[in-house]
Amino acid sequence: MNKTNLQCLKHSLRSKPYLKICAILLCSVSSQVLAQEYDVDDALKDVDPTPMSISASGAFLQHDIDYAVISEQGFNGDGGPLSLKKVQKSQAVAWVPSGDFNGDGCIDQVTLKSSSIDIFHPCTNRTFSYRFSGSYAVQGSYDTDGQPGLEIGVVQSGYFRIIDDKDQRVRSYRLNNSYAINGVYDTDGQPGSEVAVVNGDSVVMITDRTASTNSYRLGNNWAINGHYDTNGQAGEEMVIVSGDSLVVIDQKQKRTRSYRLGSNWAINGSYDTNGLAGAEVVIVIGDSIHIVDDRAYRTRRYILGNNWSINGHYETDGETGDEIGIVKSGYFEIIDDADNRTRTYQISGAYHVEQVRNIDGIAGKEIMINNYGRNQHAIIYDKSYRIKYN
């Protein structure tokens, strides 16, 4: 402790006894708040100057973290995690969550110890300690129960634990010894976010609001593409690339939906193509674009032939839902999924799309073409099905 901080503590301790805790909070060593014990003398004795470590999953304490291996979302054909990333503890920087954890409107202070996580509440001048046996890691802080106050997610081998400081308890969820947190987001449309976990050959959804889990077995050779609303109902779905199929996990309905696509396919993106609630998943397969409409539990196919590429998606006809612009040799093609059709505009010679924007003040964007192969420009007015050359 430097001279300035030592004088700060001495000055505080000469005043009234109730300032003892305040002295710990106000005086720091290298900006590390010393809110670790109820008694100042014990706090000074127990402070460990060794820096803690952190990984992509949270702040790992420096106490035999031999299981701190984070994987990408998904598993390979042998059942092992993809792209393992080992945490280098000596190169990490300490991180401690902050926020209102008991819902009283005050920002609380968290201290990570070797066997506990302590939360100091300045509004009540009280500290609550949550003990953990063995190594642990703080994964993050978020609202998981829909009640005032943030919860703290804690990673341990074989368990994911959630500190509910408002109720002063810890809820534990049994998992494999090795697992990875995919994310925390709303999947069922109810208050509080769910925790999505990659757990062996399955995705486990932790619904902390009801202290329950749901497991969705996916087998081998799968990866998480993302999470977005695909069916137009409250809550996001998780989209999985699984071998020859696209799988949608619908936590609200506690089910999965599978769309078989065959081999050699790729996801272009997820966006609204038909103007109805929920985003469609746009798939590139060989000579075609397939659109997965999870809201209707179906797919639509648009055959494009050879030598084409997607320029982008934009609203060109003045109606809800994005159209998909396709660059082809001698043509520019627009997929209008809302009307389940395509429109083709002939362009002789080499060209490229300069920009897409509204230029006439009428609903729907125009597509500006640089037809450099013939030293001219063109504008596609898709809402009126015409192309105009300058």
C-alpha cells in the first residue's frame, strides 16, 4: 500500500466506527477496491496483491484452473469441441462485475476471493458472501429471473451456478465437466434471459426464472449459426447448422424443427423476405437460393442457374419484406419472396451495382447500375418493373 492510501485509512479510522467499511471502499491499491472483509485489519491482512486472470468466459481466480478451456459453439465428428482456446492466466487482466444485484437501486461492489464471491451493498452497508468449493469463474452478470437486480453467472467444472443476490441464494445446474456458454438472451418471450450452453452433443437452455433446464440433442457435426426471431413470436430461436440440415431450437415451444438441405450449402443471412413477422433464413445451394420460412414450417426454392452471386437484400418494390438482388452475366435478377417470384432485367456487357437507394421519393429503393462494358449507366425501378438507361 502506498503512503497516500495508508494515510487515507488512518484518517478514516480516527473518525466514527461506522466509517470502517467506508475506509475500505474509498481507499484503493492500484485502483483495486478493498471491500473484502468486515474488519479493516483483516482486510489489510487478507488482500492478495497477485493479479487475477480472465478469459473469454469471465474472470478466473488464480487457483489451479486446469479446466479453463473455452470452445467455439459446436462439436466435430469425433464429439470433441471445435477450436479449443486455452486460457493463459499469466497474460490476463482482472475483471469484476458491477451493477445492482439486489434491486435496491444502488451500484454494488463485488470482490472475488479464492473460495467466495462477496457483494457489498452501499445502501445498507452490508456484505453477503457466497462460497464456492474449488476453482470457479465469473461468466457475466445479467437478468435471468425477471426480477429487479442482476444475477451473476459462475462457471465451475460440471456446474453452472447463478447467484441470486436479491434472494441471497445460489442456484446450481448440472452439466458435463466440459461445456461452453453460447450466450444469454430471451428465448421464450418471458421476463428474464435464458442461458444457452453447449453441453457435449446437446444444447442446454437454462431457464433460471423457473429453475429448470431443457436439453436438445444434436449429435455430431453441428455448429451454432446464431439466434434470431424466425417464427414471429416473442423470444429468439437458436439456428443450428447440423450436417445436411438446418435445425431451429424453439425454446418457447420446447421443440426443434429440422429442414433438410442436402450437402454443400451455406447461410447467406437472416432477414425478412416476405413482409410477415419473423425473419427468414436465406440459404445458398448450388444453382439455387432456398428460403427457410420457419413461421410457416416450409422452404421456398428459386433456381438461378450457374455463375451468379448475391449483391444484397433491400426493399425495392414498395411493399414490406426485402427483395434479394442477384448479379448474373447479362442480367440483374430480383427475388421477390413476398410474391414468390423473380424479376429479370437485361444488362448487356460488364456491369456492377454502384448503390441502392431511394431517388424518386416513392416507396421502394432504386438500383443504380454502372454498365461500364458499354460505357453507360442504368437505373432499375423495380416497383414499376422497368430499367432506364442514361
